[in-house]
Amino acid sequence: MEAVRRWSVLSAVLVAMVWGGIDPHVVAQNARTQNFLVHAPTQELAESVARHAEKFRDELAVYWLGKPLPPWSTPCPIEVVCGPHMAAQGATTYNRSPVGNFQMRVIGSRERILDSVLPHEVTHTVMATHFGRPLPRWADEGICTTVEHSAERNKHEVKLREYLSNRRGIPMNRLFLLTEYPSDMLPMYAQGYSVCRFLIEQSGPRQFIEFLEGYMESSSWTANVQAHYGYESLKQLQDQWLAWVAQGSGPVESFVSTRSKASQSLAAATPAASSGRLADPRSLALSGPAAPSEASSSWYQRRRQQTALGQIASADSPASAPVSDPGTASTPAPQASTPRPIGPPSVIDSGRYSVSQPQDELRYGSPMATSARPSTLSR
């Protein structure tokens, strides 16, 4: 059975390579850094991916956690499948208890691998190393999507409005408890990204990590939503998030809870919007998809701007050193100790954990759009 599974995976990769214009007979080249071992079609690409992966690992750890991660005991292998017409995708697996033995595959054009797929997958490894176990699915995928290039994030913004209009949204009291991918995966990706962005823009990446840490220790989303963002319940958070999406997913100030610390720091902001109640997701008055706010939401965009200004070195330079994001790492928040893994044995001890980015349902003709049962956000 294992041999059949391996052959199926290999066949899928070969098909993807052929469709993407890649010769499957090309011998892979290797590049090694302290934490990664890269296999790629060319030596230059292998070395570039290895440098970027190492740099992303340091920069993203500082951005989210306040300090770099210690080296892993064994390097993470990265398989690179690259072609000019290949859709951006990635997959990362690792042992759950204890977390380790990371393995990664990145697929797409060279540009999308380096600016979206690789930082997305590396973020999975940063979160797993820090928390010592997998995050809830919505947060795991959502937080990783926030560091992708705006071209990829905009796709989720567009699709989210489609899913809400087609009643494929997931109620937050169900979304937050997902430990496995739902049968209708793509709405979870788009909605998880949007909710993560909504909360991160309110009070920054460190506060969001503390919010997740609080849940991992207490297993109560309601208590942590109240403590970290001031919403009385998941329903109130859902109402305000829906109202924010209906207004184009722009500035969040008008949708922040008046009880939250974030709203206190925004004294000049307008009062919180009225309840934002929307009786039906199809009633969302959308004037068209709005691009994410680059100034506040895109780690990747700020990094590109800093590179252009010479504030940080390019990852294409072998001697480049990791530099933290100004404004977020100048006064690092205290690092919380890694919580002891808790939860049912089916989650903690059920073998390797796998995260992967699905192909777009329209571009690849997936039956997902027609076969999945519609769901609606509960009101």
C-alpha cells in the first residue's frame, strides 16, 4: 500500500512537471544550509531557494515571535518543482510529538516559489517549532497566507466574497475548532486568511501569537477573544469581521471592539461600527474586491521595500544577514515558554502532520465547487 501511495505521489509530480513545461529527466541539484537541504532542477535555483529559506526562517521568527529560532537538529529537505506555467502550491509535513523531521515541497514559477510558496511553508515550520504542535487549521493556513506576495493574497480576497455570496462560509464557532481540513477546503483558506488579517491588523503580529498561545493553554476561544481583542463572543467577532469584509476589507479601526487594548491605543479612531449584523452573507454590499492594505498587512511587501532602500540585504547575496522588521522587533515582547502539548491523543500522537495548499478549483476544474455541501455563517 505504501508503495502504491509513493507511486501515486510521484506520478502526480511528473504530470505537474510536464504540464508546467519541465523535463522530468533533468537531474536534481542540491544545496545545503544549516537548516535546509534543497533539491532543485538547477544548482543556481537550489542555492537561491536555500538562501531564501534560511533568511525567511530568521526574519519570520523575529516578526512573529520576537527572536530567531535555534537551529534544528536535522535539516529540512525541500523538493523544488519549478516551471513557468505551474500554479503556486506547497506542502509541509512533520512529526507531531515531538515536533521535528520537517519535509517540504514547493511548486510553481521561480518568482512565486521565492515570494509566496516558500515563505508560506517556512512559516508552517516556524509556528510548529514555537508551539510544539500544530495550530488549528484556520490559523495555521491563515497566518501563513498573510506573508505571501499580494498577488497571491488578492486571490483569496476575491474568492472570499464569492464563497460568502454562495453561502459557503464557515461559522466561526466551527471554523475555530477545525483540526483537519474540511471537505470544502478552499473557503477555509480564504476565510482563515481574512480573519487572521483582521485580527493582526488590529494590534500586530505579537499580539496575535499571544492570542493563539492563550488558546493553546486554555482551549477556550471565547475567553481569549475577550482577553486579547475585547469582543464579547465569537458571534460579535464574526459580526464585526463580516461588516469589515462588506466594506471592502480596508482599515480595521471602525470594527475594533471598544473594550480592546487596540482600540485604546487608537484614540483618534472612530467609534466601533454598529453591530454590523448581516442577516445573510448574500446581502454583503460589495463594490468589488479591495486589495489588502500593504502598509499594515504585508510582511512581504514591507520586506521588499526595505530591500529596495538598502535597509536589509537581498537573499540572493550569500552573505546577507537576517535583519528584523523595523517597528516590530525594536522592543521585543517577552517570549512565552513553549506550552506543554495538550489535547486528545488523536491529535497529539496520530503520526505525521501534513499541510498543503490546494489547487485553484476553477483553474483546474476541481469538482469541489459543485460537490461540497453549501454552508452559511450562522447569525
